[in-house]
Amino acid sequence: MKSKYSVGSIVTFKTHPLFEDYRIQGDGKYVPPIMMIKEVNIESKKKRTHDEETGEIIADRIKYTCVYFDDDKSQFSEFILYESFLETYEELKIERITELGESKIDTETIIEEIKGYFKSPLVYKFGGIARFVTKKIEIYKKRSSKKITEKKGEIEKDNIKSTIQYVVNYTSPDFVMCGLKNNEEKNLFYENGKVKRQVSETLLKVKWFNSIQKKFSEQYLPIEFFTDKMKFKPTITFPESLSIIPKPPEQN
């Protein structure tokens, strides 16, 4: 049975609002993280995937161990999700605010840049700087809300403004490379030789300052999770929120 995603694939929960719009509407805390796949698990044909009483699907034979950076704890977190619950990052809508304060659709540019990370994999260098691949997307998330002025019980339509806020939860710090080793995971195949689990062949050890625990943390993770190629375009520095009336993004 072939899985839709592989180790190092970038995915998110299907409810992510940026699948529908370029900006988040409502509370940003309900937005799921962008994740990377650490392990692919393929269940045997004996796995019960349908409810015995209703006959409805209740599980997949393929599930993934997904990893994201929890900025509230300054650490990597992981959990297991079925394939049906996930979508690829390539379907997200990404917008950038230019140096002139104008909104610009940047989906194609950023997606192609991220694809380039995998075409030119990270080269290990002790003491070198690496970035978690999802950072490129998380740092561009934006939330839009309306500021409405009311006077004597009537809404002043000319004073309705859109407030844009950067929603940078799940954004990771930069990491220092400090080790490399082969992955020695066992039990990757069933007795008949078919694939049971897929994992990364190489693990990269990274170190970062954990601002929550006030200490330096380190961890081994798949080398596919990181890049030494990520750059950020120079941009004007905005306050945390922008009270502007932006032009709606032009559709492709």
C-alpha cells in the first residue's frame, strides 16, 4: 500500500483557514500548525477501518507521526494523524505585505522556494545555522479583522477599516547544527517483507535557546526537517498590527 506522503513532507490539518483565504478570520489560536512528517506507519490488512455496525469508515491504514514547533514551550511536539486528516502545504494561500504596505500574493514564490530546499538538501556543518522548513510559512500568516466606527447608533461606512496582524505562533527559532548520525530504527518491515514503517535514514542534532525553560535544548530530528538555504526578503518594519485599507489580492 502506497502512502500519499513521505518522511519530510510538509502537511497540516485539513481545517487550516489558509486553504480557503489569504488571511485568517477570527481567533488565531484555533489555527493548526504546519507540520513535517517524521514517520510513515502502514497498518496491516487486519487493521479494522470500518465500523462493524454502520459500515462507515472510522480509520485509515496509513497514519503519520507529525512534528511541529510549539513556541509556547519552545520545543518540538509530535502526534499521530490519519492520512485522511491531512492536506499538503502546497494548497495553502500565502500573502506578503510589500515594502510599500501593499498586499501581494506570494504563494507560488514561497512554494517554489520550499521545493528548492529539498532539491538542494542541507549540508551538515558543525556550528552551522539551520532553519526548520515550516518557518517560511508560519512567519507569513496574517489575521484580518474589521474596525467599525459607530456614531449616534449608525455605522460610519467610510470609516470601516481592515486591521491586519501577523500571527506568528508555531514559528521556530534558528538552530545550530551540532551532530549527525544514522537512524538505527528497527522493525521497519512485516514478516512478509512489506513496508511497515518509513523513517529518515539520517538524523540531525540541533541546539537552540529554550526561552521558556531558560536553558539550551537539543534534539535529534530527521535531516529533511531543516534547510540552510532559507532567506527572508528585506521588508519595512511594521508594528504588530496595521490599520490600513489594503487592496484585495488579485486572483491568478
